[in-house]
Amino acid sequence: MVEILAHLADTEIAGAWRMRAILGAPGTPLQAYDQDVWAAAGHYEKRDARKSLEQFRTLREANIALLKSLAPEQWKHHGMHAERGEETIERIAQMFAGHDINHTKQIERILAGKKAK
């Protein structure tokens, strides 16, 4: 579970950067990354779960504040993702929501398994 929380925190950093890069220079290239390489290089298994969760929470609050401040047309600004092509601010926000749901369910399954033992 600690790896999932570290992943969520790092993914929030990547998304934060992408949104700000798009807002600063619409059409900007967006680099892909390999989450497994990040996990290994960042030693996710050694991270403090509480600190990763706090980092995620703080970054998410900042990203939500940014999104709330956007003018309607800014939601349509896009970058060019190296693998997925055109990616708008709106799409990034949608992907974050789905990503969160996926990992929340994953954590719930892990915790349910621990309670059953």
C-alpha cells in the first residue's frame, strides 16, 4: 500500500506540472513517464505512507484551487502528450478522477484482505 500512496503523490506532481505547462504555453509537448521506473528509482517501498498521503493531499488541494480558478476556455487548452496525443486540462482532470478511483479501490482491497487475516 505504501507504494500506491507514493505513486499517487508523484502522479499528482506530474499532473500539476502538465497543467501548468499547458496553461503557460498551450500546445506544449508533454513527456510520458514509466511509473514502474519511477517506483524503482524513487524507492517507493521505503517511503513513509503518511508523508506520501500528506504530500498527495497538499498537491491535490493546490491543483483543485488552480482548476477552480480557470476561465471556461482554459479547460480546453491542451498539450501534446508523447503517447496519447492532444490532452486538454479537462481531460487531465478526468483522468485524475479515474486514477484516484482505481487506486482507492486497490487500497480498499488490500485493507479488506488484512482485516480477514
